[in-house]
Amino acid sequence: MKRMMSNEIVSSNKTKKDGLGWMVWLRGWVNVLQEILLQRIMASHLHNPFPLPPLNNLTCIVTGSTSGIGSETARQLAEAGAHVVMAVRNIKAAHELIQQWQTKYYCSGKRLPLNIQAMELDLLSLNSVIRFSNAWNARLSPLHVLINNAGMFSMGGAQKFSEDGYEQHLQVNHLAPALLSLLLLPSLIRASQSRIISVNSVIHYVGFVDPNDLNFLSGKRKFSSLEGYSSSKLAQVMFNNVLSKRLPLETGISVLCLSPGVVQTNITRDLPRFIQDIYSALPYISYSPQEGCRSSVFSATDSQIQIYCEKLKTDQKSVCAFISQSCQPTNSSEEAHNVDTSNKVWEKTIELIGLPLNALERLIEGEEVPCLPRCRFCSVLSLYLSPSLLDSLRFHGSSQKLIRAIPSLRFRSVLLHWTCLMVCSSLIVQAGRTRIGVFAQGRHQLNNFNKTLSVGFGFRTTAAKMMMVDSSTGEKRVEMFDIPKEKVDDGGYIGGGWKNDDGSLSCGYCSFRGKRSTMEDFYDVKAFKMEGQTVCMFGIFDGHGGSRAAEYLKKHLFSNLMTHPQFLTDTKLALSETYKQTDVAFLESEKDTYRDDGSTASAAVLVGNHLYVANVGDSRTIVSKAGKAIALSDDHKPNRSDERKRIESAGGVIMWAGTWRVGGVLAMSRAFGNRMLKQFVIAEPEIQDLEIDHEAEFLVLASDGLWDVVPNEDAVSLTQSEEEPVTAARKLTDTAFARGSADNITCIVVKFRHDKTESQPNPEAEAEPEPEPERNPEDEIQTESSNPSDEMETESIPKAEAEPVPEAIPEPKQETEPETKGEKAGE
């Protein structure tokens, strides 16, 4: 028997309520008991497991998917062919689970592995939600289904707070999923038809929400775990009601909540043992996780869901769709239909998660909306101070609202922290001596704020301290050669070139955004004399997950290398240490951001006639010797046997997710940045060196936008056909684009003219460099770069005449389109 209710809502012009009316409360419990006792009868028509159609073109994110309903949901969607992303707090547990599923799936006779991966997401940290969203959106890939499955019910537990200062039920069940849903809107809109699904509970029927006291701090209501759980689930329904109403039909996003029924999960783990035994002894009443996930997979895949959601919109209903455990549309609670309270919950939620009130409209328009969660200083205070002392934060809260109106994100962040500092002294006076321990902790937080302020104003002092600096470097005579400024033509190509005075060495560079919407490739060219030695540096930096890491390398890598005390005496050591220290410095400079950018780096450093090539990632450098292509770097792919062994020895996992990936996320085994995978994805370069003799004709350095479609031998033949390196670089770029490269394309061609270095050429003798004439170049260093975009990943192309590469794991035969740069990052 289903409860039917009127959709006419009475706005609360009445006296403000402090709880549910007793009749509403009684009807709510009747619905709860009906669901508990009759759920198996009501769902007797459903199959177990729920039958799913092929889902090969579906991308789903499932939160909290290492156990219970979420685990079954992720597994069943993946087995139906969907690309599933497990958004979990325990990455190691997720990887172990994926390995079990892959093994079982393979043993069942299936030819292709499951397309499933894990990404870190901790709903008890809003900063973790922001990092996850930024990492996913950076892929520029569509998201078809977001299942907010993760939930928390600490039965019988005391009131606890998250690091953001919010009651844990409220944050895990409502605030964090709300923030995640909003921040992923760009990817959901990109899918044209998508769904936001929130796994709710029948317990929301007995919940009550006070928008002004979501944290249970006013003292008007006594906290209990049941109160915290039911009110957070009701707040989730109310928020989704408003979200569904405000999302235009044109976005193609359906918003719905569902009840999985009463399911045997680990929510009783904090209760006494005898209660856990009683709970587990009711198999007839409660569902198994496989049965409990039926409403989730139904909501994610049924074709009628979208039609039903659109009907609710066009009929001007004030609620979103609500699916029962029997996979039938039903009504949410009476209190959830309260329009006035729902709007207040929406506004309060937007404030608590740190977004502006117009965030939804701006995200729909494609704008980048800054998110400023509650600062940690306020979180510390809210956890330990009494409600009366929390009133002192009213000035702080009002100030934050004003500060968020400032356009500049940098100055907004700085002013927010300064407001904390101003409020601190008055709070200490009010708190008295009994709270002195709390403010000792607060003082530690303020020290962290001071560090943040320096970063906010653009100071890079921390990064500078991380680098090895020779105190005598300033006394060394370094003469920089002037590099002509790059040019941009009408076709969007960025290019240029440089030649030394005697013409013995010349280079050309070309960079093109290609089919990508953004540009994440950078390059750098430097030439100078140091202590009488002529030095030339060429670098390709291919970013993924954003351009910040590649841009940082362009600005700092070669400058740091020049200052290394052993640059000229032990260049290999200098390269290795500079790569690793620059990686540390970049991560330090980004510690207060919510991004996880990464980058490759393939650098060729010519000191006199000796060439050093240092490589991290899958950009590549080759040399043409006597017309033959020789690779001077090996792509760092996760399926290389030596790289796989290194990663697994460190506790990492290599798995198939469209291609072989570290942790199912990153399609390269070494990179700068990538903080979340840093334990496995290192920035230690592999270095090769050789003497430039008469057989060495030219170098080609390029990002994988070129190498994915142009083999080494083709690159050599194309370059040989052009006299000038500038035209050769442009020809290589044009060829890669014409062959269908879907990535940014950047390359540098360096040509050697040995006849220019000898007065009497002798092909049997090794060329001796001619002393360079005295010069008075400008001290200013001029570099060249371009800012390309997303990352493409395909199977490595064999290199001719290269050193033997360690045996790689074969990729399953699967016809897929080339990966985009964002997919490489997998973030």
C-alpha cells in the first residue's frame, strides 16, 4: 500500500517549527515500518541480480563503492560494459577489490577486462571533494551518471565533527554530495543526457531540518545519531528538489533520489555485539547488498527515468523524482514538500560549502566558479567553543559574505584569512583560561595561514628553498644568447627558430593546439655560455590534468639546472637532482590549491659537443645518425615490465582502464606533479648521453601528440626533406594533425652543421668545435613557450635502433578511439 499525498504545498508563513507535528511524525513512522516489514513482498517482481542492457558508452562515478550497495552497484555496471569510476576514501581497498573482480570476470570466459578505476575521494573533507572534481573535469570527458551512494549512519554514536567543522552525518550524507554534484555539472552537461542520483533512505520520512541549525549546535534539539541521520537525509532530498527545479531542461540532467530499502551493511559496526547479531539474523526482512543495489542500477540505466523527471519539471512539481526500493516512483516525505524550507536549505547549503549563491547559473554557463570552504580556523572554533562563543563569529561570517564578492580569487583568499586573524584576539578574551589548549591549536593554524598568505601574494620562497643553489653561482660568468620571440600565425600555429653565430647549430620549434579545446603543452629553448662552455637547452613539457605543472617546468626547470653546483662537472647528476627537486618545489607551490596537475619533461642539454637527454613521461627525443632514427628516451608506460615491478613494489596497482594505468588513473608511470599518485609516479629521469659526431644530423623532441601518429622513422624522413629546422618542425606538426592526432602537438628540431665547424672537413675525423667569437649579449634570458591542452594516450610506437625496451604487458585487443589528454591523466 503506497502513501499518496497532495503535491500542493503550504509555504510556512506560520510560526517557526522546532520539530515535526505529531501526526506527521506518526505517518512518517508508519511508512518506515511498512517499508521494513513489506519490502520483500513489494519487490517480489524484481529479478536478482537486476538485468542490465549493454552499457558500453556509459561513464559512471559511484561514491563509497568499496563495500555494501556501492560495491555491488559499481561491479554490476562495470560488468554490463560501463566505464566505472570508484570514488573512494580507501584507494588500496578499491584496488584489491578491482583485482578480485577482474580475476573473476576473466575466469568466467570474458575476453576483455572490466573498464573500472578508482579515484580518491574523502567526503569528510570538502577539499578532497574539490580536488576530485577538478581532477575529473580536467579530463574534458562526459559524465553520464553520478551516483552519490556513500552515506553514514553511526548508530548509537556520539556527535562528531569533520575537519571542516560540520556534524559528520550532515557532511557525508548531504554537504559533500551536494558540492560534488554542483562541481561536476560541466562534465554532466557535456554528456547531453545525464543523471544525478542520490541514494537516500526511508528514514528521511521522520526527519526534520532546521536550516539555521543544521549542525545541532543551538541547543534547541538534542542530538542523537538517528536525528543526525534522518535530518541529513531529508536535507539531501530538499536540496535535490531545488536543484531539479532550477536546472533547465536544455542541460539534459535528471535529478532523483532513491531508497535502497533495509540492507545488510556495516552500519551497525559501532553498536553492541548482541544488536549486530540480531540485525544480521533478519535475512528475510533485510536485503543483501546485491538486492539493495537494484534501485540504484535501475535509476542509472532505465530509459523511462529521464521521461519521468522531465514530466515532473513540465508539470511544475516542487519535488524531484523519488524511486522506491521496488524500483517504482513514489513520494518523498511530507516535510520534503515544504518549498519554503527547501529553498532555505538550498541557500544554507550553498553557503556552507563555500559557493556563491549564483554558482548554479554560472556553472551552467560554463564559467569557472571558485569554491572557498569554511576556513580551518573557524572549524577549530566550531568544534570546541560553546554556542555562546560561536556568536562572536557573526562578524566573521558577514565578512566572508562580503569578501566572496571580490572578483580576484587570490585577494579573496588572503582577506578571508586576515579576517580570522582579526577575530582571534576577541575570541581568546571571551574564551578565558579554560580554553587555552584550544587556542594553542588555533595558534598553530594561524602559523599555517601566514604561509598561505605568502603564497596568495605570489611569493615563491618555499620553492626557492627546496632547490639546490650554489652560493658561488653569482660569480660565474653566464652570457645568455638572444632567442628570437615566437610568432603566432593565422592558423593558430606558434613557432620560431634560432641559429648560432657560425651556423653550426640551428633549431626550429612549432606548437599547435590541434583538436583539443585547451593548450597544455609548453616548450623552452635556452642558449648561453658558462665558464667558456657553450650550452644549449631544449625542452618539451606536456601537461595533463591542467597546464600548471607544464608551465612551472617551462619557467623553472632549466633555470634550476643552471644554478646546480655540479652542472658542468657532473651534468647527469645535476639533471637527476634538478628534476627531483623541481618536482618537490612544484608540489610545494601547489599545496594550497585543489588541483592535481602533472606533466612530462623531455630535455636535451648540449654542453659543448656532448649531449644529455633526460626524460620523464611519454614525450620523446630521437636523433638521426647516418639517416637512422635512434630513440634517446624510452616512454614511461605503466605496462613496461620494469616500471610495473617498481610500482607494485611500492604498493601500487597497474590496471586496465581503456589503457594500462597506474591505479587505474594515470596512463604514464613517471611524471612531475600528480600529488595523489606521487608514491608511485616519480619524477626521477632516465638519462642517456652521446657525443655529437659527424653522423649526428639532427634531434627531434616532441610531445606524444606527434609520436602517437608519426613513427620515429617517419619523423626522420620528414625532417630530412626540409633544409631549415623551422620548416621541418612545422611539417612534422602538420603531418601529425593530418594523420588524425587528437592531442596538442609540439616539437623542436635541432640541426647540426658539421661543415661549419671545420676549416677543412674530414669525414673520417671527429669534428672539433671552433672557438666562438667574443660576444656581448644581453643578460636577459628570452625563452619560447606555448600553452597547449589535453592529453592523448595510445599504445607506444616502436623506436628504431633503440636500446632494448623492457618487455611490456600486452594490451587487450579492443577497438577504442585515441585517448584524450584528460583521459591520460585519468584524474
